[in-house]
Amino acid sequence: RNGKFYFMHDKLQEAAYSKMKPEERCLHHNRYGLALGFVAVRERDDRLLLTAVTQINHGGPQAVIDDEQAVVVANLNLDAGKKAMNMSDFFAANSFFDHGISYLRLRREYWNEHYDLSLELFNLAAKCAFMNAEHDRLKMLTEQIMHNARCFNDKFQAISVTVSLLNCSGNVPAAVELVKTTLSNLDEGLPSAITPTVIKRYLDNTKTYLANLSDESLLSYKAMINPSKIFTVELLFKMYGYLTLIDKRAALPIIPLKVIQLSLTYGMSPHSPSAFAQYGNYLALIEDKFEEGYRYVKLALSLMKKTASRAHDGSTIFWSTHTRIHVEPMQSSIECYLDAYKAHMKSGNTYSNAVWCSSVYNMCCLWSGKELNAVVDSMKDT
């Protein structure tokens, strides 16, 4: 038909397939998948790549002819897993990464011989395990990473996902302790005792840093590229949320100040806009310097737009709105809390961040005199 051969019925295809010996099936899947895989890579066809790698995996490690082919197939699984993650299909991605690891394990010394490939496969598999709530598998993967990592920097992703696991498992104090220990190892630990004097010192230092910097110079600041500093900022913001959950708030004022100081020294990170928004809130709402505070809130929103990542937009919008509702007309500015809610929903931060934005928005609707039926409808929608 149309110059191609077809089976007349699915049962005929199944019968022909069952006639092959198991080892022959594996070889056919492997060869067919590899042939498709090379075409998919050449044509940059993502759909064909996923089909090809699935065929290869039907063949399994027993169909691989040598170590060189095992590495090629492991890399194809890595690429396919990344494509699946981009489509938010974490179950498929996890399967690809798991198969990639199985091909590497054909060699006993795979961590030494193919270190970068092993590290990336294990790190991404750990992320998928976390997203899929496969906690036992996640622990196994992170233990492997921590044991085989050649330097502390290579442990960053494993530590990060472990911190998140502890938090989601309800063991928030353990998550806080792991963050504190890691920050100390990075030489970025917080003071052991947070007193008003310590807070004032951080605040004064931040003001000194910013004293001669215009908005234009801050907006044109370089991006943070030092991996240890990027990880430090990530941990600081995780810690901010965790300390809020367990009601240990003493360190909260200095965390955004420390992030600003790191940003001015090493470059802006995706979390920097949120830190500037919180600093603006402090100036406006605590020190009663609304003009200066509003300036940094607007700066935070401008920085957010220049940041490539959209993952933290919700936090920046949320924090900046605290000051905006005191400066701009309240009836219109409270809608920014709804924008923050939507941004968190888009980035998947639904557990606490989106819910909190929704709660504050609906509460402000009541304060602003919004019609009660409209408030009720808003509560149902969010």
C-alpha cells in the first residue's frame, strides 16, 4: 500500500514478533532504535528521538555490542530525558535517565571513566524522583552522588533536592540544619546569634553598598556566574521560607540583605529581584521612608523583567506589592497579588506560595471595599 509493506492485522504482527527468539528481538529493537536515533539527531527531530530511544531501551543493555555503544546509548537517553522534562513528563524522563544509568553500569568503573555523564544522569534522575514522589529512589541516587562527587560543587544539586525532600516530608528543622551546614561549608554562614545590633550592621552595610549606585547601573549589573554563590543564594531563599514555617524569624531580616550584598559583589541572580523588593519594604514599612522604599520596589520589578528565568516572578511581584498598595491606589495595586498568584501557579510553586498570594489578595479585597459577592467569587477561583 502506497509503496510500503504492512501487516494485514495486528495479530499477524504479534505472531511474527513472537516467532523471534528473545535475544533476536532485543537486537532488532537496538539496531532499529540506533538507526532512528542518528537520523533524529541529524534532523533535530525531538519526537523521533523519543521514539528511537524507546526502541533502544526495549532492546536493553543486553543488546549493546561494546562499551562505546553503551556510552552512545546512555547519552541518547540523557538527551531524551531532558526533552521529556521540558514537556513536564517527569515519569518518562525518569525512565530515560534510569535506562541511561543501566547502560553505564555495564562498566564497573563508570563513575571514573564517564564522570560528567554519570553525574548529570544521576542529578536529573534525582530531580525526577523528587517530582514523582519516589523518595526511596531519591535517597539512593543522592547517596551515590554524594559518595562519588569529586568536589563539593558537584554535590550542590544533590544537597538542594535533599533539602527540598526534608521540607516536603515535614522535617523542616532538619532541612534548616542542612542548609546552615552547607552555608558554613561555603563560607557564607549566618551569624549564630541574631541581635538588633547584627541586623543594624547588615542594614548599614547594605546602604553603604547601594549609596552611590543609580538604578541604571543596577539594571546593567552583570549576571551571577559563580556556581557556589548561585547555590548560596538559592539556599538562603529556601531557608527564608523554612524559618517562616517553623516560626523562627530572627534571621529573616538579614537574609535579603545578604543576598543583595552577594548580588552587588558577584552579580545578579534570579533571586536578586525578590531581595530588592524586601529591602524596599523594610525602608518603606519599617523605617517609614516610602519614597526610597518605593524606588527599590520598582527597581526589583525592572530587574525581574531582565532576568531570563521566570521561576521566581511570583515572589518578586508578591513582595513588591506590600509597598505598592501604600503608594499606588489600593483598588488597582492589590490586583498585583493576583498576578503573583498566577506567576506562582505557572512555575509550579502551588503548595504554599500561590496559596499565600491568594489568601492575601482576597483579604485585601475585603479591606479595599470590594463588593462581597465579587470577593466570594475570587475566593472560589483561587
